Amino acid sequence: MGTSQRFVQILEFETDRIDEMRALAEEGDQRITGRADGPTRRLVLKDRDQPNRYLVVIEFDSHEEAMRNSDDPETGKFAERMAALCTRPPSFTDCDVQDTTEFR
């Protein structure tokens, strides 16, 4: 695996404006696609039991790359715009990837 370890940030948020949130995400995608320190993968999950609750799993090649991305002023502006669409403040969980298994 080398010296750097893959890193995942889990973003949890609630919104009743998911279409606006998706449009904002698409706009952000254009900014980060292909960036060396940008995320490598994103998984968006919708809670079946709480209809306005979402989880987003964002994977980076390393914690350092994630921190460079977080320090980008454009990322801060995006986070502010995203938070404005939420019904409560979003929360973040930082995780080091320990193992992944592909079943298909």
C-alpha cells in the first residue's frame, strides 16, 4: 500500500432541498474533476428511515490530499453554500481506510 494510506471523509447532512444540493454538487464536480489532490470517489447514500438524511462517503488517496482539498478556498465556499441548504448543520467523520474488499 506504500507510505500513504487512503482516507475517507463521511459527511452526514439533512436537507429538504436535495435537488438544489445535487445541482450544487454537480457544479463542484466540475471544479475538482482531475485535480491531483481532489477526491477519487464519492458515494451518496439516502437513509431509508429518515427521508431527508443523507450520508456522503468521499475517498481520497491520502489524508494529506484531503487536507489540501479542505484548505482550498473554493472548498470552503462550497461548504458554506451546502450548509445553507441543510436543515441542520452537517457533520464530518474522518477515517483511515483499513481494508477494502471487492465482491464483484
